Amino acid sequence: MEKFENYNQCIKFLFGLERAGVKYNLKNISSLLSSLGSPEKKFKSIHIAGTNGKGSVSCAVNSILIEKGFRTGLYTSPHIKDFRERILVNGKFISKKFILNFVNKMYSEIIKTGPSFFEITTALAFEYFRFKKTDYAVIETGLGGRLDATNVIIPVVSAITTISIDHTEFLGKSIEDISAEKAGIIKKNIPVVIGNVTEVSKKVFNKFSNEKNSEIKYSEDHYKVNILKSTETGFTFDVKSKLRNYKNLFIPVAGRYQTYNIRTCITILDTLCEKENIKINEKEISAGYNNIK
């Protein structure tokens, strides 16, 4: 028997789960995904953590993969106006009908498990990406990394953008502690890309990557970004490395700090191409950045 008759009732119920607070462990999400038949194993993913920049990097990687011709999922948080902003496939919102059907199907399991808002939303995203047969899904962590609900995936590439003091009640009070929590997304034999971080964080990440036998790439060692023209609506830039150059690209987002995110994004794509034996050309990168929303 269906619990909810329409989307608005369903969304009200989901937001009500926020009262349960943050569940910083993997028990509930593992139970939910198991009951769904492990949808997280049915698509390839790129996993992105960090204190700042993870949303911008996730959106850029997603946009460029769409331009390449892949069916690409994007899971981010929080949303600005519409809950469905969190879960996209090829830039289109998840359907209201899918959300309603999913919550009705999972209602008994939700009541039994008692998941947080983010945990059930993560399960919803993974089930949707399986349903839509995505080639790649770009998954942004919600909180931390090690025990974040998204950290049940085995990605093709992991990435950590920046590290600063945040969510100290869960992640620790020092940069070392927070870096270690973020480093929890580093998986065995899976390459990890690191963005703009301090030497303190680098020591932590080097330790974790060595333990996991994971290749580590610091984006600052691979690419330099040169801003050519900057306005209130965005800026034009070149990206240079020893192997390749991208010229006169445009990003419709203001802020010089985006140069760090650009380096990280391009390094993620390079790493993905190496591992998956694919090629992404300058035209696709240019169009991907132009079409970021």
C-alpha cells in the first residue's frame, strides 16, 4: 500500500528526516543499499570530497563528461531552490514520479532503519543512477569522507579539493584530524587527485595513499591556470601543462579562487582518461566549462 499520494507529501516526509540529525557512520546507508540490491555497484563513479570547492569541481567534471557524450549523473548538496537539484542525469532533475515511487517502495525500510535525510537521499541518488544507466556518476561527499554516506562506492578516481577547519564536532579540531577524515575516501589501488592544500595535509594524504597503494596526484604539479580576462560574470583563461595546453576557455563563474578548482578538475579528467582509456579534447572541455550552471 502506498504511503504517499503525491510528491509534496513525499518531500515533506523526507525533510522531516532532518530532525534525526547527522548519522556519521555507514551502517544505515549499507542497510538501505543492500535492500535495493546494491545499486552503487552498477555504475562507475568519481568521488569528490573537500572543505571548499568540491561543488564547483563536481559540476565542472559533470559538464565536461556530458559534452564528451557520456550519460552522466551528478549528486551534490545542498540544494538552493528545489530538492531535485541534488540529483541530475545529463543536467536534468530527477523526476518527481521517481522520488515518489522510491519513497513509497522504501517506506517500511526507512521506518525500520531510521536513516538521516542525507542517507536516504544518497540511496535515492544511487538507485536513480542505476535506473538511468549512467556511464559515470560524479558523487560529492556531504560531510567529511571516511564515514560519509557516499563512502560506500568504489570510484574510478577519488579527489579532495581543499582542507580547512569545518564540522569539528564530527571531523576533529585540527587540520591533521580533518585531513585524515577526508582521506577516508582514498581506496585501495584507486588514484586520488588533491587540490589546493597545505603541507600539513599533504603529509596526511601521502601516508594514506601509501598505505592504500593509491597513486596520488597534486593538481598544482600538473597544471597552471592563467587568467586572460575577468568580469563580474566569469573569466577567460588558459590551462598549461608539460603535456598539453588548453587556450581561451571561459567559465561563467566569478572568483579567482576558481583557478584552484580548474586545476583539480582537469587533473581528475586526465586521471580518468588514463585509467579508462578515453580521450577528452579541448573542444569538449571548452563547451563543458561554458555550459556550467
